[in-house]
Amino acid sequence: MLTLKKKTSDLNNQNRIEINLNIKELDKIKIKIFLEMVGYFYRFQIYKTCFIYTFDKIIVSYYIVYDENINELGRFIEIEADEKYNWKNDDEAFQKINDFEKLFHTINITSKDRLTKSLFEMFVPRTTVLNCKRFT
């Protein structure tokens, strides 16, 4: 799967356009050529171990992110509205995410811990992530 993401707001990382393309049949060279044709160029790579949990209309992903030398860079939880569900509007989906997020309050994770940057913004160029709980 090739996922292309574009933020629609600099205020947060929740408002974005996200497209998933099935690339199972394409080879690496064709993917590279396609991405360069639409203006993307290789910058860096990270590796993610991902644990995905599905709930009623919600998908929770727990990521452990590594650099190219497999040094751990951080651990992150992502809560998403299931795109397969026919939401009435974006507000309904965001409300479901907010309601689900409250379950994490019991382990001291709140909306104050939300990241405003994407993994790309966080790791290129490498900078210290402030105001972010890392899970070890």
C-alpha cells in the first residue's frame, strides 16, 4: 500500500487528505518513477512496527518507529475514524474519535498529547519532539 497524505491545516495533523493506493503489482522502480513524476523525491526512510486494533467505527494503531539503523525513535498511538463507515459528515467522525480518545485518560494520555506534526515533519530534519509523550 502506498499512502499519500496532505495536511489541509498547519494547526494540526488531523485535518488531511489521505489516499491509499494498492501497489502490490508494481515494482519499486515504477513506484519511484511515478512519485518523481508527481513531484515527490526521496528524502529519508523510517521503519515502523505497527499493531492495529479495530473497534466500532474506530481504528487504533500503535507504532514503534525506527531509523535506518533500527534505533528506536519513538512510540505513537493513532486513532482514526474507519473510512469504510458511511459517516454523516466530518464532525460525526471527529466526535467518535474524541469520544474514543477519552478512554486513554485512564493511562494519562489526553488530547494535550496530540501531535501537530506528521512523522515526516518530526524526523526530517531530525529535531527533538517537544510536548510529546513517548511510550517506552
